[in-house]
Amino acid sequence: MAQTTDSLAQRLLDGDRRALARAITLVESDDPAGWELVREVYPKTGQATIVGLTGAPGAGKSTLIGALTKLRREQERQVAVLSIDPSSPFTQGALLGDRIRLTDHFLDPGVFIRSMANRGALGGLSEAALQAALLMDAAGRDDVFLETVGVGQAEVDIIDHADTVVLVLMPGSGDSIQALKAGVMEIPDIIVVNKADHPLTETMVREVRAVLSLAPHGGWRVPIVKTEASRGKGVPELVERLDEHRAHIEQEGTLSERRRRNLRSEVLGICTFRMRAALEEQLAQDEEFQRLLDEVVARRLDPASAATQILRRVDPAQAEPGAGD
Amino acid sequence: MAQTTDSLAQRLLDGDRRALARAITLVESDDPAGWELVREVYPKTGQATIVGLTGAPGAGKSTLIGALTKLRREQERQVAVLSIDPSSPFTQGALLGDRIRLTDHFLDPGVFIRSMANRGALGGLSEAALQAALLMDAAGRDDVFLETVGVGQAEVDIIDHADTVVLVLMPGSGDSIQALKAGVMEIPDIIVVNKADHPLTETMVREVRAVLSLAPHGGWRVPIVKTEASRGKGVPELVERLDEHRAHIEQEGTLSERRRRNLRSEVLGICTFRMRAALEEQLAQDEEFQRLLDEVVARRLDPASAATQILRRVDPAQAEPGAGD
């Protein structure tokens, strides 16, 4: 197997698309060979520009990424897209219709597109997403676009892998701007108001400006870019802003700061995910756990005390802060 | 201290509002006395009807809860509201304006209102939110309303404490319905289209109906209720649907199934949170961790291998699934 992995790593580093696809599948299916591969190619990473695009479903993120990809290809840059696809038992694949513009690039060898599904194991998904982004980076892609939906913590964890975070809004759809206003969502580096042919565009721009005026500056003035991604309008300006932000964080040293912070939380996230997985595995064969759970359901034992007892059983070394004795 | 806790528990069980407020503060600040208190009163819980309301900021959840509270009070039921408040360094408290209708009830001793802030420690927040809901239950509140924003995993964890989940939408704001369509959001038990005087109300109802037609049934037909919460319109119908759903899950035995599943994930969530906290504590004083992190930043050691080394250092008993050696 080491043989196979070695040559896969070499082909990946040479930029072979099939090797990249195969490598991501290994990582996604939690195959040990995938982890080994990432370890092997990790020293070659850190070169790609990782841009995260987030926003509500329907805001036009995929179309925008399609338009960005077109411009980046004109600059002869290699592009990879990692789309974190929501899915559920009954809508799996339902979003594919939105990907039309992105599929324009399906035949271009300079563009690599991959979807990852959210199958409930979110800790694991965030972990797998970073590994996939690292593989894309190692394969020599100049630009890696990460696409996520939603404003929750799990989505934030994924988008945190990015060097530059772009929030995509659309006029007349208030949820995201409300989330921004309420502080549910962190202030991104760049805000795009897409579908800017909509009559409510200027209203939304004003609202965004008002929210930003309350935000801390930190040396970077968050630009608001109006785009009509489906016609490519405003996209060259967005590319300029992306390059400016990149230059800014490189100059200020915040790129390495940001990467250190993200890598720290990534390492801890992997640790937490593995501890939880190990715990679940131990408990699956543990009749005492079922008995404790019965006690909790019967209201004879409270959840926190049950947790204390479980942590003592499975691993006496783990402390339980805040639990009375 | 045992003396103090004992009498606090007794006053809480007697329904004393100040005791309840004090108890929640103990839990929120992770005071061991808070955990002890929950343990003591836990056998008295399980009586309250716990209703979770979720939806984007601005959809009118607080107003709706205010209107629901009014009706429940007319039925002489005791009400508690737990609002999971988003906050950020620069918008803290900015949402208070939305709470106007809820504050109508501030002087009614039959209504207990409490906000909890999301201060980044989301695992801990979900944990604290359940503990607070249990305390409200033990204090004899007949109805506990849990309010959260957002559609992410962390918010789902909180709303999972509820027996009945209500999604609040507003017409003309497409994000939530898109999230539902995309399967980012689980199908709730009841859908409310609030602000139903809006011209786009029927469009939204049709869209919701189309999404629901794709959803699995499971014996319960998800009702769509149109409300104008600010005028109390449609709220009696919502109360009827809430009662119907309650009767349905009691009859079908799904209430106890649901509670068992939720309590299981709660116990595991508390375990995970404590393991992570214990890990962070150990690493805070660990120079080797800083050195490992430096290696990761310098791209000499990949994040997953760093995690493997850390888990071996801090706790050799923990397995690391999927990590090559």
C-alpha cells in the first residue's frame, strides 16, 4: 500500500486531476491512506490562495464562483472549487440545478470541482474539508474556493480555513443581513451584493454599510462589491478586492497570524472529533451506558451526572470541570 | 454551601422566581453548585411542555412568543422563556428592541423570561441551555419556550431539547425557506408564516407546501400556520396545533423516544465538551503543544498527525481512528 500511496502522492504533486480526485475520496471516506497522503504532501502546501464564500442558499455563490473561475483562468491560474453541499435524505442532489454556471468549466483541466456532502457528522466534515483543501493546495492549484451555506458554528469552522472570507448577499432577502446585524455572523473580509439588478440593491448596500460602521476596523476597510454574477458584471472588481485583501494580510502579517489561529483550532477540532468518536465506539458495546441512559430517561439521574460517570468509566484520566461530587 | 443549595432547591421547586433566576446564573457561570442543584431537582422534571422556536433574526420569534405567552397565561399556565441571544463584541444587546412585546409580561409573576448569550463557547451554551430549561421545568413552569436563531448545527443542538420544534418564517425573506429546501435545516413539527399581512404570504405558503410534499411523513402532517404575531392574529390556531402535536407524540410514544434520543445526545455532548475543556486546560501549560503548533504552521507537521501526537501525550488511552502510523 505504501507503494500505491507514494505514487499517488507524486502524481498529486504533479497536478494530476485523477490523483487529486482519488486522494479526496480517501480523505472523505476516512481511509487511513488519505491521512497518510495529506501528511506526505503537507510540506508542499501553503501556496494556494484560499477564498471562502458563504451566504444563504440561493444568493448565487456557485454562479459567482463560476464567474471568478473564468477570470482566474484568463490569468492562467489553476483553480479548485470545494463546495460543501447540504444534503438530506430527501433532497440529496436537489441543488445541482444551481451549479449550471460552474459546470461550464467541467471540461477545463485547469479547473477542479468537488462537492462534499454534509451527512450530519459535522465535526468530521469540517475536518475532511480542510484535508481536501490541503490536497488541492498541494496539487498546485493557485486558487481554492470554499463554498458553504448557513450561518451556524459548523459552517464558520469550515470557512475559517480560508485566508479571505466573502459573504454573498442578495437584495430583498433579509436573513443574512439580519444575522450580520445581530452579530450571529462574524464580519467577513469582503461583502458581495449579488443580483445587483434587483431594485432593492441600494437599500441593501445602505443596510450593509450601516452594519459595517459599527464593526471594529482592524486596519482593513471591508469593501462592498455589487455583482451580477450570471452576466459577469462586477466580478473584475471583486477579483481586485480579493487581491487587495491578500496583499493587505500579507503585509500586515495577519495572514500567518490567521493561519496559525486556524491551524490551532483545526488541530484541537481533530482531537475533539477523535475523542468523541472513540467515546461513541466504547459506549456502543457498553451495557452500563444503556443502563445509565435508562436512569436519565426515568429522571433518576441527571445528564451531567451521567456524563461524569461515563467519563470516569471510559477514561479515569479525564477531569470533569464544574461537576459537583 | 450544601445548606444554601438545599434551601435554594426547595425554593426553586416551590416556584420562587428569584430562586430560579439565581439557579440559572449558577448554571450559566459553570458554578459547581449549579450542577448540584440540577442533579437535586432533576427527578421533578419532565412535566413541562418544551417548545423550541427557531428562524432567522427579524422573523418575529420574540413577538410570537409574547403572543403565545399571553394565551397560555389566559389558560392559567405558568410560562418560562429562554432566549438564546446572539451577541458579538460590537452588537451586544442590540436586539433588545425586538423584545418589546415580550417585556409586556415582565411584571407578571406567572412569566419568567431569561436571555442567554452565545459567547463563542457553543458546546457549553447548548449544555447550559438544557440545564436552564430543566430548572424552569422543575420550578413548575407548564410551558417553556426556547428561542434560537440560525440554521447551523449548534442551534440545532439547542432546539433538540424541545418536544415540539416550530420554524418561524416571514414572507419575502427567502433564506430560511431555501435552507429548508436544500435540506440544511431539518423539517420542523410546525411551520409558522409570520407577518402574514405581507403581499408575498401566499407565495411563501405555496413554497413551504412544495418543500413539505417532498418530506417524509412519519405519521404527522406538518401544519403551516399564518400569523400576525404583533396583533395576535393566528396565534390561537398556533396554540391548537401545538396542543395537537403534543397529543400526537404522547399517543405515538414518540415523545419518550424523542426525549431518549435528545438526552443521549445531551449526555454525549456534555462528555465531549468536558473532554475538550480538559484538553485545552492541559495544553495551556504545555510547551510541547506550542512546539507542535509551530511545526504545523511551518508545514513540517500536518494537523492530523499533530492531533495524533497530542492525544498520545495527554491521554494514551484515547484511540485515534483513521490516523496512519
